[in-house]
Amino acid sequence: MPQDTNRNPTGKLNMTATRVLFFDVLGTVVDWRSGIAREAGAFLARVGAEQVDPGEFADAWASRYDASTEAVRTGQRPFVSLDVINRENLDATLVQFGLAPSELPTAELEELNLAWHRLEPWPDSLKGLARLKERFIIVPLSGANTRLLLDMAKRAGLPWDTVLGSDVFGTYKPAPQAYLRAVEILGVRPAEAVLIAAHNDDLAAARRCGIGTAFVARPKEHGPAQTTDLSPLESWDFVADDLVHLAQVLP
């Protein structure tokens, strides 16, 4: 693990040396479930499948992400972008709900897959990012590919200083290469960066690479019945209610 030279003897992060803030995006900066459910609901209505609950459809589609990206991380398949993975998983999700992808218009399926490019930020995200950008370089560190992140940023007004998708790293978090390649590209040491995320496992992986950590609570990411990531599970360097609060918490 890289040597951590950005902490004082008590273990507290030295923010005066921090230059870059990396952000998990899906769930932390944008509300993926509401956006996917909304567009899935419209799609399902158009194809005569109103009986399918849009929220359940969104959950089922997203739930395939971990297994699909794990195949890339472990070398079971070559790297493919999240757009490709999402499209494959969309077909599998349709089958799960009794719909045959081959019987549905291809153009409709491709357009629904692009819903991931059109996700809306959480209400605090734009203000919080703008405030943090005044003091730090802010960069997404996401499983999403570069074009997806660019489209999302242009549409939603996310003020990134630069955009690095998983296609730049050639793998998916929580593979160490994703975090370490990001700091290398930005020209900083791991100890000069902090990852902001709503997911404890993401932060744990970043910490193992010597990167600072900040937990931002998103208790409705998975809908009203969410049971995971409701609170920090480790002693992260910072904990905040949202990104505006984080801008106040970071020294």
C-alpha cells in the first residue's frame, strides 16, 4: 500500500496537502434510481408492460452491475464500457420481467439504455460541487465511461474540472488500478487526494490505496426501503449529510 504522508501522528488527514477531490457519481452525485425508474416507466407503458413496477425494474437492472463488472476486474472478459454492460443487463432484466428483447424495437432499447446519460443530480450536488471547486480540483471517479459522464455533466451542469471514465483506467472500482491510475493522471500522490462516496465499500478500497475518505449519506439512493450505506461503517476522515455540508466540513 502506498505510504500515507498526509496524516499527522494522530492519524487525522492533513487537508492542507489535499489537492484533488474524487467523486463517486452514481448514487453519490446523481440520483440514478429515480431517473431510471422514470424513463423505464415510460418505456414499459409504450410497450404494453404497465404491470411492471418501474422502481423494481430499475433496481433489477442496476443489481446486475456488480457481477458484470467483476468479470472485467477478474479478467474473465476484456474491458467493455458501462454502456455495453448496461445494454447487456437491460436485455437480461427484460427477460426477468417476462419481456422478450428480440420482440421490442431496437431503437427504443438503445434510447432507454441512454437514460444512464441523463440522470439528475441530487438537490445539493450543484451547489456543493461549486463550493468545493473553489478550493480543490474536482473529478469524477466512477464506473461510468467517459462519454456517459460527459453527457451527464453537460445536461446536468456538473462542474467537473476534467472527466475520467472507467474506460481510461481499463477496469472498474474497487480494483486498485482505478484509484491509483486516477491519482497518477492528475499528477498527485494518493495522500493528496480524497474520495467522496456514499458507499462504504468504495471508501474502503480507496483507503487501501492511501487515498483520503469522505462519506456522504444518500439514504434514499435505493428508494424508501434502503437498508445499506445508511451510515458510515468505518472511521472515515470526514462524514457529511450532503455535498453542501461537506463543503462546510472540509477545512
